[in-house]
Amino acid sequence: MLQRLYFDGPLSRFELGPATGLSSGSVSNVVADLVADGLVEEAGSVDSDGGRPRTLLRVAPGSGHMIGVDVGETRVRVELFDLTLTELARAERPLSPQRYEVEAIVDHIRHGIAEVLGTAGLAPERLLGVGIGVPGIVERTADRGALVHGQTIGWDAVPLEALLRAGSPLPDTVPYFIDNGAKTLGQAEMWFGAGRGARNAVVVLFGSGVGASLVTPDVEQGRAVEWGHLTVRVRGRRCRCGALGCLEAYAGAESLLARWREEGGRVPDGTDEETALTTMLAAAYPSEGAAADPVALAVLEETAEYLGAGLSDLINLFQPERILIGGWAGLALGSRFLPAVRRHAMSYALRHPAGKVTVDLGRLGPDAVTVGAAILPLADFFARGGRRPDPAPEYPLPAWRTAIQERTPR
């Protein structure tokens, strides 16, 4: 019922019955509990057919708060949201190019969390959790928490969760949810963006590098796939991961700018990747009357073909209904770039799955990874039926209770 109100509300008690399959008595009882817990509130009324006006109900925005963190390759972004994902505060810390020191990033996250809580005047204990999107593969372990294997940024089994817990501004009752950034982007687009209503979709994160999240009925929360390290050219360019010929060596923003520079392009010195890419786009697609930079245009056209070929592999392998391209670089390239990418994807893919897929841009903008990260604790909150995690007991549990907990599915 809480989820139905969240996604489709405001709704009346009368509408909640058919929407949830519950009897009117059950609806009244559950609504009373949700109102008593402060999770649901009244939101006006509507006229009924000849009867008394029906009271509308909605999820109370201030009944829960989440923090989303995007550990990108150009900056660390931290945002505080209320339960309806309205942004309340944000903090950003730029990263030096090719500098991904673990302790520095951990400090950025800690200080960013403290800053947004201070700005909003929110007590840390009121958080439902902190979601963090990171580059690389995330492994969950029983003894060390989430480990991040980020080969392209030089992270090898980094115990990010344990490092954040040490000296954290948050109490132990506030959980961390750490996952791949492409997956958190996919989560956001599927819940609130261009993926809504699709059963099978691939959401592409196009930033300094490239990655993807696959969403199917079997993997409703999405699964990150290391698509950027698909080999697209044997003995090709050296990728940041160390291998030769990866898609990321041709399609990421970092490789785009490197190839433009190698061909004689004038990449501005001392600028970040986002500014440099904007300069490249302006050179390739100048204002009316100006001559285009043929080198910049050629590199972008070649990149569109590589990206389209990479998308064709996703089409052939997974046969999605939709492919959505997000990430700061993907959105910057935007509508100018998309027709060529779409054309190449269709030409390289098998005809039958290609005829059933659409390729579009994501709708949630450059903050989508952060929003998706905040959805991780929100999804956990819904899975618990609107209940916060139970605090850890301060005494040893009886053996029988420990045994039952270990056997309970999570």
C-alpha cells in the first residue's frame, strides 16, 4: 500500500482497495497504522458520486530522508533527499584528473554527508540510509562489507563500507548501500525516468568511461554489466583497465579527448573533462556560418560508430525493449550525436531484435546516478513495509534466535 501511494498517489481509501486487492476493512486498518507512524498524511479531498467527499492520502515527504552519493570520475556529488526524492541539500567535491586516492574520496563522502545534514538541519539518526554509486564491480562480503574492484581507477578490493564506518558522522543504525554507478543510474531511469513501463531495458552510463545496467523481469533491481570492457578491436588502443581494444578505449569521454588531441585537436590546458568536451563539441558543431573542425567531427563520428556497434551487442545478447543513454558525457553529446549512434546500432544488430528496440536519451539529467543511489535505501525501506532497520542488540542473542536469523531469507 505504501508503494502504491508513493507511485500513484494521492489516492483515496476507496481507490486503494482495487489498487491493492485488499478489503475495505484491511485498507482502513493499514492506513490507520501508516498515519499513526507518520508515513501517510491527508492531501485534500475529492467529490464522490453522490456521497461524502473522499479524503485523499499521500506519502508524507518528511517521514524519511536518504542521502545519495555519486563517486564519479570528475567529482564526488552528495545529495540529501526527503522521502519523495525532493532535493534538500547538496555538496560537490571536484577530483583531479586520474587521481582516485581512496582516503581522499572517503573524506569527500564523509564531509559531504556532514555538510548536507548541517545545511538541512537534519539529525543523522533520521536517515533511512546512504546509497553510493561507484565505478567498478561491487562485491559483498560478510566480514568486510562492500568491496569495490575498480580496475580503471586503480581500486583493488577497496573495503569502502568499512572505511566509511571508521570515523563516520553517522550512527551504526544508518546503513550504507554501495553499488555500481551504472546500476544506480538504471534504477533511477526505471523508477522515474525514460524506463518507466518497460520490462526489459538497458541503461548506459556514458561518462569518462562507459558502463551499462541490464533490467529484466528476472533482475528487477538491475544488474551492472562491464560493457565498457567488451573487446571491440583486436590489438586496439590500450584501455585504462590495461587491456587492448576495449569499447571504453574508443567511446568514453577520456578516450574521445585523447584521440582528438592525438590527431592535432586543441584541447584546452588545465580544464576538466566536461569543459574540454564542451570545447570539442563547439569545434565540431560550430555556430552558423563558422567552419567545423574536421578532426573533431571525424573523431566524434568514429565514436558514434563504436558506440553503436557496442549497443548492437547489447541488443543481440539481451533483446531489450529500450536502450537509454545517460551520464554527463552522453547527455552533453545529446541529440546531435544520437541519430548516428542509433543508425550504427541498427546496422550492426540482428534485424529481429533491432526492430523491437528504441534508443533514446535518459530523462533525469546529470544527477541521475545520485538519485538512483538514494533509491537504494528507499527500496530497502519499502521492502521492510515502511519500517526502519531494527537496532543491533547490545547483548548476545540466544542460540536459537541466531539460528533462525541465519536461515531467514534476506
